[in-house]
Amino acid sequence: MYGVCGCCGALRPRYKRLVDNIFPEDPEDGLVKTNMEKLTFYALSAPEKLDRIGAYLSERLIRDVSRHRYGYVCIAMEALDQLLMACHCQSINLFVESFLKMVAKLLESEKPNLQILGTNSFVKFANIEEDTPSYHRSYDFFVSRFSEMCHSSHDDLEIRTKIRMSGIKGLQGVVRKTVNDELQANIWDPQHMDKIVPSLLFNLQHVEEAESRSPSPLQATEKEKESPTELAERCLRELLGRAAYGNIKNAIKPVLIHLDNHSLWEPKIFATRCFRIIMYSIQPQHSHLVIQQLLGHLDANSKSAATVRAGIVEVLSEAAVIAASGSVGPTVLEVFNTLLRQLRLSIDYALTGSYDCAAGVSAKIIKEHEERMFQEAVIKTIGSFASTLPTYQQSEVMVFIMNKVPLPSSQQSIEAGKAGENRNRLTQIMLLKSLLQVSVGFQCSNMLTALPSAFLDRLLSSALMEDAEIRLFVLEILISFIDRHGNRQKFATISTISDISVLKLKVEKCSRQDTVFMKKHGQQLYRHIYLICKEESNVQAHYEALYSMLMLISIELANEEVVVDLIRLVLAVQEMAQINEDNLTAYNRCALFALGAAYLNLISQLITVPTFCQHIHEVIQMRQKEAPYLLPEDVFVERPRLSKSLDRLGPEVFFWQSKISEVLGGSGYNSDRLSTPYVPQLTDEDRLSKRKSIGETISLQVEVESRNSPEREQRAPAEEITYETLKKAIDSVAVEEQERERRRQVVEKFQKAPFEEIAAHCGARATLLQSKLNQIFEITIRPPPSPSGTITAAYGQPQNHSIPVYEMKFPDLCVY
């Protein structure tokens, strides 16, 4: 019975007859449109038949594929597409299963045209929004097949391009179909991302190859639109744009692995392009997750070649700039801690010569210049990150970096031995370089906020080190903080210009906060400037930095009191060069004289006191005639002209403190302060700076005589340092420790002792105090006896004499 029905067309089910009628006798005639309309109407009228229609079409397509009747295959797929677009009902899920089965059959074919046909049908299906979800549908096969097509290596370039583009479109369709449906297969799972992302990157990677083969400029626009590279980039952007917070990691990890496997960090061009696409595509609030992924990857590659690590760090820098304020996220200091740790590891690698000291002969040989490039990349990246932060976080970062700098006076561990000294020195230099990068982009109107006391103390301690490079970095950092109006470059060259207006300085009135800052830290800054001037290892760059710092303080932070102190400081520096107790070289002495002349020349024009300007101008003119080697134009040149007869200079080539005090005092400045020579008050940090012997340091500290003017008088002898003096200084430290311990015991007693014991103790103390007070009151009331017992008054009558209370000298206990 069934066999007869199968042969007789009139007895076949209606849906089969309608399906058969859409196929023409000649496949080149294409789909029979009138019959297709009948089939569509039937499917809409009887949706329960839709799954059977799909199954029958699938059966015919599979048979036609196996018989190589590709014309009928195309007709079947066209019919399926039309049915999909027309039917939106609850029964479409069963029809979709047949549809996907047919698409999979086409994709399995070795014929490129069938693969492209199947892909196009799948893309149309992916654009349909289904009314009901599917719980059991799987796209694993399609992800694998489309990824494979993206890596096509067909001999024909045109066919290879079409297959790759079809693969990219297919992956884009899978993403669109699944990414927003929680009931679908999770496309963000690692097994899917590990196929999709590398496939897209593979096509992005061949952008140069595709561009080099474009046939003509006229066709370039069309080719670019149709190129796999552009399509892959668009698909990658769409994928990342749909990524939620929890999916960023799975999307970024395959990118890092792909760059590792194909050694794409070293040129860094492609890696930078990839992460630009990523940072511009993801949601801004998720950008810090990408940064964290890159930092973790940097840690994982801490023993890779320096060029690889440098590539990762430079990509980090680019990503941070793009992400702006959202790049670092909640773990600000952790980011900088990771970068500083990598910097320290690189220093160790460069010193030891291998990534693992215990590895012996098999260890990788390290190229020092590559490590240096990596260190510079890390420092640049630290600056890039810091520039994206708000001011208060930049300040925290600078304090964090400064606390990492190993200093002799700090709790940081200082390694002993020659290797330890080299490591400490390189660490100090690299960290100060990093700090300089951060400070260059730091803008803060309040100096008290910009330079907290703890930070400034550590920074200035670095200025007292013997290493000239470290001192120069500290000066540059301080200059970058003080220069808030861009005047730094105008003082790059030391000279005695006659008209300050040509510099076009930006000058504003000193704010109240700046005044408070200078009252609090001014003497500390002056002392360190003075001590830096005494260094024999200073070169031209140091004197230029000192000149810039003196001028910037005068412009940015100065009131009348600060100007007076700066003039006193410069005159003290002149005195230092004149006396030469530190045995400075001729160049150092001439440089200090020239530095003082350049500063006083400009400051005299800033405060516009005619008599002061006249004195400074006269001394400069005299130096031009008699001693040009004391002016910056002869000292700070490639071949400085120096003189060895500096001890036989006449008084006319010096700036006189008495004269300056007189002319400025007449204009309202504090003449008493001006006439007092500047003497730095040295502290413990100066003694710990490894620069002078302890005897010299203490003798400098206790020396209070005048050393600051050329017309110096006979000096009082400095306090002699003996064994007893040193012993007393050491004993005073022990006494302070005992006092501190006694206070701690008292506090602990009042915190932990029972109330009755504390009350009894306080009662006894109160009784003792009361008895002492009673004795004092008795002495106050009772008059003291006179030597003769009585005092005769003017009229000869004896009378008792009592001293008034206001003239009595009370014990210290009773004075408040």
C-alpha cells in the first residue's frame, strides 16, 4: 500500500507535492516563483507542517549534493531562505534544525561555492530574531568550520579570499545569534573564544599582503571594502563591543596567546594595532580589565627576552593613553607596583647577565642594551599611566615610587658590596627617572598638596648623594613641581641678559598656600641648594638646573622674605667659592661665581630697585673688563676659559652684602636680615649622606660665624670637637630612649591598671603637691628676714620690710 502511494503523485502528501513543484525540470531556470508562493502560503496556513517541509527539503538537498546536482542544491537553499524569512511562529524551531543540518552539509563539502552558499544562508538565518528560545541548539560545529575557513590556504588567491570572507561572515553570524541569548550556547566560553579570536587576528595580520596585491588605485576602494582584513576588524569590534564585564578575560586571553605564538610582540606594530582596536571597541568602564590582563601577561613573561617584554610594556603604554581615566581602575598602586617590580627585575638581569643565576651555562645570555631599552619603555609607560590619573592619585603614585627608592637614611635595605652598590645605584636612578616622568605631567596649584613633608624629605635626601646623576634627577623633579607656568625653558641657558622682558615670563602673585609652603620648607630647600653647590662632581647641567630652580622659586613662590633669603643664599655660595674650604676645582669655583652673577642680574630686574640694579650692573661690567671667567658667557661654553689666580681677585669683582643690604633696606626690604650672612643648619640626613667625615659635618653645624660676605671680619673660633663632646651626644640619645620608655610605661599603666590602684596613686601625688604648695604660700606671706633684723625708715622709725609678690621669683613648678 505504501509503495503504491509513493509512486502515485496524486496520493503523496500535499506538502511534498508543493515542495517538488518548486523545482523546475532544468535547474538553470531557477526557482519556480508561483509554486514557491503556494508553498509559503501553505506553510503559513499550516505551521505544524513546517518541520516536515524542512525535513523533506533537507532530504532532497542531501541527495542532490551526493549526486552533484548543484543547481538543485542552490534552488533548495533559496527556498529554505524564503521560508525562514516568511515564517515566524513557535514551530520554527523544528524547521531550524533541518535548516542547520542542510547548512552543515554544505559546509562539509569540498566545493568552495557550496561552502560560500551555506555560509550566506546561515548569515541570513543569524539576522532573524526568533520569538521563542531554543534550549538544545548547538553551534559548536559552525564555530569550528567557520574558523577553519578563515585559515583557508586555497591555491587560487581570489577563491581563498572568498572562503576567508565567508568564514569571517559565518563567525559574525554565530556571534550575533548567540551573544544576547542567555539560553543559547555561551559563545564566550574559552573553547569558542580560542577559535574565533585567533581566526579574526589571522586575517588582520595579513593586511600588508592584501594591500600589496590591490591591482589599481581605482579599484582600491572596492577591494578594501571586500577585503578579509576590513571584515575581520569589523567583526572583532562587534564581538568586543558586545562583551560584558565577566567576558572580557576570555576575549583578551586568546589575543595574548596568539601574539606569543606568532612572535608578534617584538615588532609591536601589529600588537599595538590589535589593542587599539580592543580599547576603542570595549565599553569604557571595562578598560581597566584589559590593562590588568596585560600586566598579568607581563608578569608571566618576566623571564622572556627583553624585546618581548618591551613590546608588552609599549602596548600597555598605548592602551593606557586610549583608556584615559578608566585605564587603571580600582587597583591604582598595584599597576605601578607591577611596573616597578619589572624594572627591578630588569636591573638584576642586566647585572647578573642571565635570567636565572642558578641556571649556569644553559641560561639565556642577556644583552644589556636590550634591557636598557626595556627599562626606558617601563619608565615611559609609568608616565603614560600617571598622566591618565587625577591629581590626588598622581600625588599618591609619586609618594609610592619615592618610598621604593633605597636611601641610606631610610628603612630600605641597602645591599653591601660592589654588586650591591651597583644595584642600589641603578635602582635609585630608574626610580627617580620614573618619578620624573610622573612629575612632568603633574599640575597642582597648591605646593603643600604637591609636595607633602614625608615625600619632600625623602626626595631631598636623594639630593645629598654622591652620585652626580642622581642629584641632577632630583633637581629636575623639583623644577617640574615648581614650574607651573611653563617658564622652565626660558632659563635653560645661563646668561647675564640686560633686558628681562625678552624672556616673556609668566608671573603671578604668590598665593597664600605658596607662602605657607615656603615658611614651612623654605630653609630646607635653601640648605640643599647650598650643599649641592659644594659638590665637586657638578657639571654644567647641574649649574643650569640650580639656576633654573633659583629663578623659578623667585617667580613662582617668592614674596619679599623669600627674595631676601635667596639673595643671602647666593651671596653665601659666592663666599663658598671665594674661601674654597672644600678645595673645589677652578671650574667649580668659576661656575659658582657665574651662577651668582646670572641670578642676581635677573632678580635685580625683577624687583626693580634702581640702586640695586646699578650695583649688580657695575660688578658685572667690572668682571667683563677684569675677570670675564667669572661670568656665564665664558664659563658655560664648550671650552670654558678659566683662571687659576682666583685667590688674588680684587674686591671690585664681588657682590658686597653690606652694599646690597643698604640699597634694598632703603626700599623697604628687611635690612637686618639682609645683613645677616646665610649659614645652613645641617641635620641628621646630611650626616647620613656619605659625603663628609663626621668631624667635618659637626663642625659645619656648630659653626655660626659669618662666612658670607667678602668683607668678612675676624671669625670666632668654632666649637672644638672632643671625645667628651661626642660621648655627651651619644648619652643624650640614651636619655631620650629612657624617657620614651618611661612615658610608654605610664600610658600602659593607666590603660591596664585597676581603678583603685590609679586612684590611690593620684591621691598620693595630690597630697605631695598640696604640701609643696603650702610651703610656697608660707614663704610668700612671711617676709624674709633682713641681715640686721630691721630696716630703718626715712624718719628713723624701724619697720618690717616685705618684698612685693610681683617682684618675687617663684619656683618653676608654680609658673604657667
